[in-house]
Amino acid sequence: MADLSTYHIRLKDRPKKGIIDKASKHESRLRLHTETHLDTSDLAGPVTDFLNWVSGLIAKDKFTIFKFLFRLPSPVLQLTKEIYTELSRVFDSKNASEQWTFTDMELADDWSDYRQNVLDDPSVWRGAGWEIMKTRINSVVVVDLPQDQGAGIFAEPYFYFLSIDKVVDYEMNRDGSLRHIIFDQTKPTKRNKKQEFYEYAIFDDTHLRRVRVSATDRRIIDILLDVPHDLGYCPASFFWREPMTLKHPDIKAAPISPEIANLDWLLFFSIGKRQLDLYAPYPIYSAYEVECDYEDLIHGRHCDKGFLRGSDDRYLMDSSGTLTRCPVCSDKRLAGPGTFVEIPAPEAKDDADLREPVTITPIDRDSLDYNVDEVERLEKRVKESVVGKGGMADSKEALNVQHVLSNFDAKTTVLRGLKENIQFIRKWTLDTCAKFRYGGAFINSSLNMGTEFYLATVKDLHELYDTAKKNGASIFELDAIRDQIIATEYRHDPVLRNRLLILSHLEPYSHNTREELIELKNQSLTEDRLLILKTDFATFVAQFERENTDVVTFGSLLPLNDKIKIIQETLLEYADTRRISSPEGAE
């Protein structure tokens, strides 16, 4: 534990301010490409940086139209939505497991109820946690205790996601865990009232403190709360473990971070495509340029080629996510489809430009085609880089199911890396809450989010099944694909999934239609009772369950092979009875 004098020094010097600012700026770039409902003022920085970059790439007239067409949310959003939809499969694993060990089994029941109904685990990670990963990857997870513990037997810890821009200072151990963290909990003052002090939380490996800090010299002037704890570590952790670079291990890398530059290019070409789409039916116009010296000294705004910049030189944006136009000259420029080229106006008689005041130039079709192709190329490049190459689309002609599944290796590797990050912070958070709540009565936990994921869609699997059957795949391969279909489609309903898997083992000739079986019978390649059982399978299963119990519960203590054998024999007896009583039943 560091004493308060150490925190006095760190509050004054703010040694982590530069890193925190870089992390916050990186998050704003991520939000530009991933966030649907946007606070335009929050994104003024990355939007201005992006437009300043674009201004150096294209001519002045094209940049003016480019700014007219730029709107939030980003047109790249659809791609990042698709990417994160694929990555969300990390929460649907076939072999996930978890176990919590206590000195008293009754505590396990209490913990199960508290974890699910109070901490909202695991839903919170699929919901709020997933959004944090997409837009605020540098956030910190803080486990806290309420100031009023109430009259309950156990403490009631809770956790929350703390944005990096709320962090004032922190210090890390060699293993990447936090030694201490200081973060802002100041209540905002009334407008135009000077902030006299700040309220900060200081968490370390021995205490949870809340202090009041002078706004002038950053000195701790009052201790509002001081709660000791015996965790042995700071109850705060970075949400994500994977760093952007080894040089900046404190700045975390979101899944799309390595492709952020290509996303900027994709945004550029996407807007360029819109620009071409709009003025393709129109010619290029050129006319004498319009000079504007509009400046609003009261609000610190000025005109820049038809659009307003603020006193900090950032572009101003309205509530719809559109750049704010100049009230003086914007209506004098071409605001609709087409390109408008401004030509310097003659300043003297001897310097007269004898061209027509307004000229028209037709559009180039090759430019249209290039932009379309480049947008598609960049979308494919970014998506494959983030989620991995391969998949069902490349394997539908393959008959070997194992070969098909191996085509997902790259995507599986990506999901396993993602899983390690989420699994670590989820386990750390729950373990810390359990230690706060039960102390030494909590022994340990085992939490594994799995390594086998549902990568193929049900539609893809059905298409693969049809192709495999058409091309003469073996029964074993068809069985494997069918089991994949059932496991994928009913992954959130384990009871129905188990029932369908058992029924698939019971149904004879499950890959053949009734017509195909009649043809087999005509060729003396099947038994009458098997055809009868196949034809009226649902009726026989219902009879079995009326006389016994459902097929899932029946023989649940037996090995699966023995269970299937007993049920099959009973079903065949039903079919034999039908065949004897109705010789034509198989027809």
C-alpha cells in the first residue's frame, strides 16, 4: 500500500496523463466506426482529424462536396456490425464449463442466486461488456462495496465499467495487474460556477478510499471514506489484456484496432462512392470562386470553405451528425449532386480570365467502377483480417466433413484469443466479488468459456448437407452434419437439443425419404418393419413415451448405447405388431 503522501505527488504530477489521453483518442477513433447512437461533440476530434487527412488527398472542390456528404453514423458501421456479429459467437461454445467451490455447499446456492440476479452474470458480458469492448476498450472494471452495507449476513459487492477518461492516475504491477487506481467521482457543478474541489476514489491493495482534492493545487484536503479490505490486491483491473503494441502496453487493442487505418480508407472510399453515385448523372461544373470572411467573434466560429470551425479549429457538427454550414456563403455553392470547381476570379483588366463564367465537363465512368471495386476489396480485407479467413462458403463442394470444419481453423483461432480476454476479466471480477462477499469461505473457481464454437450457420449447414447427400457422402458424414445442424439450431435449448439428438439415433434410415425406402424395399434391400417404423416414426415414439417416459429421461443412468438399444427394440416391437396386424402396412 502506498501512503497518502505518495498519492499527493502523483495527483500533482499526473505521470499517466499522456497515456490516458492517447488511450482516449484511440477509443474515439474506434467509436467513429462502430457506434450507432453518437454524441457528435464527443466525436468532433476524430471527425476533424479524418477530414484534415482527407483534405490533403483530394482537390479543394471535391473536398467541399465530400464534407457535404459526410454524416454520422459512419457508412462503415454496417461492416463493423457484421464483424462483431461473427465475433459474438465467442459466447456460444459447445464445451463451456464453470465451477465454484466454497467451504459450505449452502454458500454455493447463495452465490448462484447473487451472481445471476444481482451481478447479472453472464448476461452482462454479452450485453454491456460487449459494447465496452467495441467502443471503450481501455475501460477499467472496478469492484466496489456500497457505503451502506445494510443488515444482511453477507457484503453486497458490485462492479462497474469505468471509462478511461475518468481515470486520473494508476500504477501497474509487472504482471499487468493494477497496484492502485485513482478515478474521478466528482459531481458536476452548476453551469458557470467555478469548480473548487474534486472528489476522487483511491483504490489499492489494502484500502478503498474516497478523498476530496483541491482544484487549485491538487492536494488531498479531506478523507471522505476509508474502508480497509483483505483482498491482497487492488479491486480494479483493466477490462482488456491485449496491448496495442509492446511500446504502449497500457493502451489496449480492440479486435478492429489493427485495421483502423484501413477503416479510415474504407470510410473515404465509401463517401467517395456516394459522391460519384450522386453526380454520375450530372456533369462537372466550374465557376468563379466565392470568397467568404465570415467570423463570429462571440461564439468563436469562422468559415472555412463553406463550413464552420470552432475556436479550437475543430469542425462544428449539428445534432444530426452533419458538418455545420456557413450561414453566409454555403447557399452560394453547389449543394446538390455534381462537382463544383472554383476558379480564381479576375482581379485586374490585364489579368482577365477569358473562359466562360460557367463550364460543364462530363463524368468519367472508370472512376465509378474503381470506387465500387475498391470499397468491396477493402471490406473483404478488413473482415478477413479481423474474423479470420475460411468458412462454409469455401467448402460447400467438400464431402469430407472434417475437412469442412478444418476450414474454420483461422476463425476458431481468432475466437479463442477473444475468449481468453473476456474469460480472464469475467473470472477476475466474479472471484473478487465472491471474496468480498464470503471472505475465506470462498475457496476457488474454475471458469472456461470453451474452445469449440458454432461457426457455421444453420442455413450453411443445410446447404452443405444437401450437397453432401447429392454427391454420395457416407452415412457417417451425413450423421456428422445432421448433428451439427441440431447442435447449432438448438444451442440455447439444451433439453430440446438432447431430445432431437436421441431421436436422430433412433430413427431408421434418417437420411432417406419414404419414397427412397419404398424403392429400397422393391429391390429387397430393407425390412418391412423398418419401413413401417420410418413411415410412422412420430406415432411410435409417442406410444413409447406414453407407456414409459420421455426419451431423454428414460434410461438416463445408462450408457447412451444401451439406452438407444433398449428404445430401438421397443419401437421395432411396435412396428412388428403393426406389420402382423396389417400386412399391407408397409405400403
